[in-house]
Amino acid sequence: MNRILKKRELTPEIAWLEVEAPRIAKHWKPGQFIIIRPDKDSERIPLTLVAGDTTRGSIVMVIQALGKTSRVAVGKQEGEFLADVVGPLGEASAVEKVGQVLCVGGGVGVAELLPVAGAFRAAGNYVTALCGARSAAHIILDAELKQAADEVVWATDDGSTGFHGNVVQFMAAWQASRPALPALAHVIGPIPMMRAAANLTREWGVRTFASLNPVMIDGTGMCGGCRVTVGGKVRFACVEGPEFDAHQVDFDELALRTSAYRPQERQALAEHQCKVGLNS
Amino acid sequence: MSEMTRKRNPKAPRQTLPVLAPEERIKSSAEVALGFELEQALIEARRCLDCKNPTCVDACPLHIDIKAFIRPMVEGDFGAAFEVLAEQTPFPGVCGRVCQHELFCEKVCLLGKKLEPVAIGSLERFVADYNLQTQPCLNAPNLKPQGPKIALVGSGPACLIAANDLVRNGYRATVFEALHELGGVLAYGIPNFRLPRAILNREIERLQKMGVEFVTDFIVGKTATLEELFEEGYEAVFVGTGAGLPHFMGIPGENLIGVYTANEFLTRINLMHANEFPAVDTPVRVGKHVVVIGGGNSAMDAARWGRRFGSETTILFRRGRAELRARIEEIEHAEEEGVHFEFLAAPVRLFGDETGAVREMECIRMKLGEPDDSGRPSPVPIPGSEYRIPVDTVVAAIGQSPNPTLQRATPELIAKRGKIVVDATGQTSIPLVFAGGDVVRGGATVIQAMQDGRNAAKAIHLALTEKREAEAGKSIEGTLALEGRQ
Ligand SMILES: Cc1cc2nc3c(=O)[nH]c(=O)nc-3n(C[C@H](O)[C@H](O)[C@H](O)COP(=O)(O)OP(=O)(O)OC[C@H]3O[C@@H](n4cnc5c(N)ncnc54)[C@H](O)[C@@H]3O)c2cc1C
Ligand SMILES: Cc1cc2nc3c(=O)[nH]c(=O)nc-3n(C[C@H](O)[C@H](O)[C@H](O)COP(=O)(O)OP(=O)(O)OC[C@H]3O[C@@H](n4cnc5c(N)ncnc54)[C@H](O)[C@@H]3O)c2cc1C
Ligand code: SF4
Ligand code: SF4
Ligand code: FES
């Protein structure tokens, strides 16, 4: 049981939770994640570690309400508890000093970008955070990002602020106005976005890491459910990842595998909304 | 009870466990083997010869004094039988159900030389169940241990029995478990229909009452390092992290949707209760045709779940029936439940549809050749014998290697092909760090894991006692030296 110390609603769909977890706070590194169960009969869902504070003994997670489990988590209030929090899981990001680093995030991926951008900057790189949101109202964590990165720029799907278009279109436009290519790129977000971003940086010839999000259960390497194909080899994202060479990842397979439970997810969500509706 | 009926009668037929009817079984996750009726328990107990040199005791990896717990049963005093048993093992309910007794105690039972061996496992189970029914409230004493702190990594059978033995010796034992539930394979691997959770939880609760501390959601090597445990005052560590790393078949199509390792399939159902979806959140895909690859306990468990989801279920095994490695009882139960066995065949490749879901399996027929490393005849493919079968769910139950997390985080912990290397006392390459169970043996059995845990508890006691004596010796030397100087 882990207490929620603080909650911020970044958008109606996205919650920022500071949760008591002193041991994880002590050990976590950017790029790692945790697995939570909001309630006792919940699914185990992985979430990126966005921040950690050893003095407060707490960690921060940012959750987007997608299906039932994430919705239950987003609905939790300050002072309430998450049934389980385990971590830190996975390997830390490979952070090195290379010069210019481009961090690309879409949707809730922007939150996941935060620690990685900060780590690259701390390592002496010039970090640009290129972020995508649906509209100006969906922009999250802009102030925090500005502290983590040297430069933060936004694209919105509806053009209500920043670049008008998706982040990958924005990447192309942004690069066109630059004298030189970045030394390294890091992408986090929905699979189609990561795939398109990886295709673009492959053309550029820029080394790129993607933080993958396959379906997980244990997160300790025991079930094999999180397996992804990278460079023709089977890798377990929960222990060897979640970060891999984006140019080697089989995104088509990843996209198919994450759709494995689509009908059940719809059913669970529908029943959940039905119940919530009845209760209110 | 008359004197007549109290007499031992070795010639009585070995009692068979009553079981649920197969058509009933596949409707739920209820326990299949029902346990002896009281009358049966008496008859079976009276078959025991009360041997002078009972071979059964040496063959039990825990050296349970079998005839001693059977003796009160002969008189119908099952409460006393429980007292005797509980002194020797905290897990009669678990072992009575899942121990592969045909390989251990029952294999050498002297009665078995001429007649059928005593059904020791089922008697053990009866005593545990009798206690549960007659004493619904746990009456274990809190031992309030005050001794040195010992950390146990993992909550499988190896660590659980080590914790039991340690608190009984006055040590403060803390069990750290990566998952949110306790029991290791007993919780995530073995289905409720073989080991009801009420039985497992009661035996774990007893440990809790006795003073064992349990911490879930804690991965040693991630949440804290081994070194930190020592810094926090743990004086010795036992690593029983098990063999959970699943093997793959290495065939094309293995990453299609609907292809599971036995670990994932069983974890979704046993640990996350996907059979109750949507009342719980975790789903599992069990289609019309389930094919399970393998011939061990995991294969039987997965296949029997397949039947409980109403699927046509086949076990595909590359050798013959004689080479199956599961408990005999489970093989028979699987057969009764309508699991189809396809021997001498192996998968070659899998085909999917446009959604990425598995639809067809190509198999190849095998014949048995020369014995291999395992001593069993090796399967040899017959060229040109390929054939295809429809399939919606594939479960690969072809073995596991030791969990690597702790080894990865602790390079000084020496392992060979994944298995942690230990000396004769069970100590690893790090002083005061011991290991046992599947993480040392590879995939073995519950009772062997317990044997290792029990031995480790002894070795820890010995090592810490020696350490204390050495320290005491040193401080005496120190005092003498000081006095000498004065
Ligand atoms: C390493 C990693 C880090 C992540 N970090 C974040 C984060 O910081 N913030 C955030 O909002 N989301 C994050 N996610 C995604 C998050 O885990 C899913 O959104 C969540 O599991 C959805 O669960 P649900 O029951 O609400 O949705 P469902 O309706 O069950 O599923 C919706 C989609 O979520 C994915 N999903 C479902 N169950 C799981 C599961 N057990 N494991 C992984 N994915 C699943 C599938 O793609 C599915 O199609 C991360 C995923 C991974 C693997
Ligand atoms: C499906 C299945 C059915 C089986 N049926 C039988 C049977 O009927 N009879 C029989 O005798 N044997 C059976 N076996 C084999 C038997 O279950 C194992 O040999 C036995 O459980 C091994 O015990 P263990 O204590 O070594 O480890 P496990 O039971 O594997 O437990 C290890 C525990 O350690 C935890 N862990 C791992 N790493 C860490 C870490 N770094 N920090 C904290 N915790 C960690 C794991 O989560 C796990 O809970 C079966 C095995 C399977 C898979
Ligand atoms: S634990 Fe196993 S080997 Fe030992 S007596 Fe019981 S059934 Fe036999
Ligand atoms: S060997 Fe068999 S008959 Fe003899 S004491 Fe043991 S169980 Fe009884
Ligand atoms: S989530 Fe089970 S092995 Fe990665």
C-alpha cells in the first residue's frame, strides 16, 4: 500500500501523482518504470518514473486515463492508497555526452520525456524537447520541461499553439531550419508516432532510442509477455528495456501485440463506466 | 472403536482419492482431488507396517518421521497426528497435494515391495485438512523471535520453509517477494484446482503468526541491493528466487497474438484471476483450439485450464507417454478431463491471420532415438511427416531457467548457466549469502526446494553461531591483550 501524497490534474484525463515510495525514490534512474495496481483486483500496469525525491521519500508518476485500470488510478485522490507499487524496473536510459540531443514526446509521452531530457542535459548536452499535444488545452508539464531541457517547442494537431501538425511533421520542419543534425534522438509516445519518428531519423542517419510500451504483467522477466523483436532478436522490454535502438525495433509486431486484448479492454471499460454511472 | 478395526492391516487395498467427476471439474476451478474420507484415512493408515528401519523417512527430502505421524492415525487420533507433523513441516497441506511423492517417500515404502506403497502424501494431506476443518482458527504461537535478522529473497517453498525453521530457532526472518502475492510457483504457477489458495494461505498465515515478516512488491537487486540488506542489519541472506525465466521454442510465428509461455498463461489466470474477467481486470485469450507444448507439470496445468475455459485442448509432446515428467496423478486427471495427448510430435512454425493472431500450427512427427543427456530417448524428427492443425491459443511449457534479476545486480554472485553456484553448505560465492531451490537446481520440485531451504536454515544457524563464537573469542583475546599491556 502506497499513499498518494499529492495529486495534480494536468488535464481532465491526465493525473500527476506523487506517491510515497522511499526505496524506489532512492534507486530510480531516468528511463526506468514501476508497476502499480491501483486496487486489489486491478491489473498490473507499468508507468514511467517521472521524478523521485529522496528527502520526501516519494516518486512521481503521470497517468493518462485510457482503459479501466488507468482510469481507476487517475480517479484516486490525495491521501488515498495505491494497492501495489513495485520498482524501479527496467534499465536506465543510456545517457552520454554527445552534444545536441533531440527528445521527442507525444501525448502522455511528454511526461515520460521529462527525466530523460533532464538527464541528458545534466550530462552536458544541449537538449531540445519537441513535444506534441492535441491542442493548446492538452499541453502538459511545459514549465517542468523548460527546467529539464534547454529548449522546449510544441506542436498541436489543431494548430491552436506552436507548430500546426503532428510531432513527426514538426521534427522534419524543425530540422529543416537547423544548420546541423542532432547527435542523438530519443522518442517516447504512441507506437505510430515512434515508428514514424524512427523512420525519419533513420533517413537523417541519427542514432535514436525509443522507449517501448508492450503489455506487461510481472515486469521481472518471468512471463515473456513483454517480448519485442529488436534487430531480429527477441528481447524482454521489462528487463532489457524499455529503451531500445529505434531503428532496429519491429514496430509492426509491437503494434499488433499491444492490440491483443482490444475486445476485452473495451468490455472492461464499458462495464466500468456503467458501474461508475450507476454509483454517482 | 473395537480392537479388531484398530489392527493394522497391510493387505487392505491402497485407498484411492475420491475426485470430482470430470464433467464437474471443467466447470470451475474447484479442487479436483477431494481427499480421503475419514474411514479411508483409517484404512490407509493401518496399511503402514510401522517399519523398524523405515526407508520412507530417508527418502523424504524433509525427513518427515512418517510412521510417527501415521501411528496416532491408526488410533483415529488425527489431532495428535497433526501435532507430530506440524513439528516437522509447516506445509502438510501443500506437500500432501503437490509433492511428487511417487519419486520420494512412496517410491521406497517397504510395503510397496510386495503390495502397493502406503499413500503417504494423501495421509499427510488428510491430517492437514482435518486440522483446518476442526480448528478453523489458527492456533500457532507467536514466537516473538529476538535473534539476528535474516533476509529471505523470494517467497517460494524454499524461502518459506527456511523462514519457518529460522523463526523456530529464534531468528527474525523477513521474506522479500517481487510479486504482490506470496508463494512463488505455488501462487502463480499451480492452479487452484490442484492447490486451493485457502490451504496455501493458511500455511503461510501460520508462519506470519509465528513471527515471520513478509514484504511484497520488493525486488532484491532493484528495490534494494543485497549489500543494503546487510547494511540494514540482516546478518545472512537466503536466495530462493526460483527458475522463472521462460524458454521459447525458437520457431517462426512465436510472437503472434495468442502464443503464451506457460508462465504468462498461468500467471494471468492463477495470480491475476483472468478466469474471472471481467469481474477482475486482467484478461487472457483462450480460443477454441488450445495447443500446449511440453510434458511437465506446467503443461498439464495449462492444458487443464484450457479445458476449464471450454476449449478443445491438445498436449503436443515430442516424446512418448512414458517420458512425461508431470506428477502421475495430474497426467491421469488431464486425460480424464478430455485433454488430448499427441505424442511424438513437435511444432515447426506458426501461422497467423491479418490481425496478427495465431491460427495454424505446422507440426512434425518424431521417433525415439538414442538416450540424450537427460537419460531419456531423444526425439528425432521424421522428414516429410509435417502436418497442420488449427489453433487459437498456443502455450509453450518447455522449461524455465533461473530468474536472473539478483545475479545481474550482484556481479559477485557467481552463477553458471544462470544457476547460482553454491558449496556443500549451500553458501554462494558471497559469505553469509546462501541459495537453494530452483535458482540453484534449475527446474526441480517443491519438496527439493524445501529441502534446500531447510538445509540453508541450518547452515545459516551454524555460520552465525561460529561467527559469534569467533567474535567472542576475539573480544576475549582483545581484553587479554589490553590487560597484558596494563
Ligand atoms: C514501460 C512502460 C511505461 C509506461 N509509462 C506510462 C506512463 O508514464 N503514463 C501512462 O499514462 N502510461 C504509461 N504506459 C502505458 C500504460 O501502462 C497503459 O496505458 C496502461 O496499462 C493502460 O491500462 P488500462 O487498463 O487503463 O487500459 P486498457 O484498456 O486495458 O488498455 C489500453 C492499452 O494500454 C495498453 N496496455 C493495457 N494493459 C497493459 C499492461 N498491463 N501493460 C502495458 N500496456 C498495457 C495496451 O496497449 C492497450 O491497448 C507505459 C507502458 C509501458 C510498457
Ligand atoms: C506450473 C508449475 C507447476 C508445478 N507443479 C509442481 C508439482 O505439482 N509438484 C512439484 O513438486 N513441483 C512442481 N513444480 C515445480 C516447483 O513449483 C518448483 O520446483 C518450486 O516452486 C521451486 O521453489 P523455489 O522456492 O525455488 O522458487 P519459486 O517457487 O519459483 O519462487 C521464487 C519466488 O521468488 C521471487 N523472486 C524472484 N526474484 C526475486 C527477487 N530478486 N526479489 C524478490 N523476489 C524474487 C519470485 O517472484 C517467486 O515468487 C511446478 C512448477 C510449475 C512452473
Ligand atoms: S513431503 Fe513429500 S516426500 Fe515427504 S513425506 Fe510428504 S509426500 Fe512424502
Ligand atoms: S516404509 Fe512404508 S510401511 Fe514402512 S513405515 Fe514407511 S510408510 Fe510405513
Ligand atoms: S512483463 Fe513479464 S517478462 Fe516482462
